[in-house]
Amino acid sequence: MAPTKTLTAKTLTEGQRAYEAKRAAKAGMSLDKWLATKQREQEAEAKAKLKALEAAKPPKPPGFFGRLMERAQRPFGS
């Protein structure tokens, strides 16, 4: 999975910084607090996506030794 792009005041262009400043003002926050909140939300979303991907994986079939042990546990008649 590719690393997520972090939003900091250093990586934003002037236009992006102005846009984010307007959104922060509209939300009643400072730009730094707004960017920190946005970063936390992005990280939480990435964790949720990763968790959903892991939950969607089918269970791994037993390997050679797992099948061997399974067969050893069965009675001889089967």
C-alpha cells in the first residue's frame, strides 16, 4: 500500500493554503488545527479501508502439514 500524502502547511501551494484557510475559517478553526483534524480523518479512513480489506480476505486453505495433521486426527475407517 502506498504511503498516504500528509497535508502540512509546508507541502501546500499558495492556492491550496488559501482554500484550506477559508475552509478552516468557515469551521471556526485555525489552519493548523484544521490540517491536523483533516490528517487524523485521513489516517482513520486509511485504517478502516485496511481493516475492511483484511476482513474480506478468504481464509487460507491448510498447507501440507495442516492437511497431514488433519488426516492423522481422523479414524482409520474414513
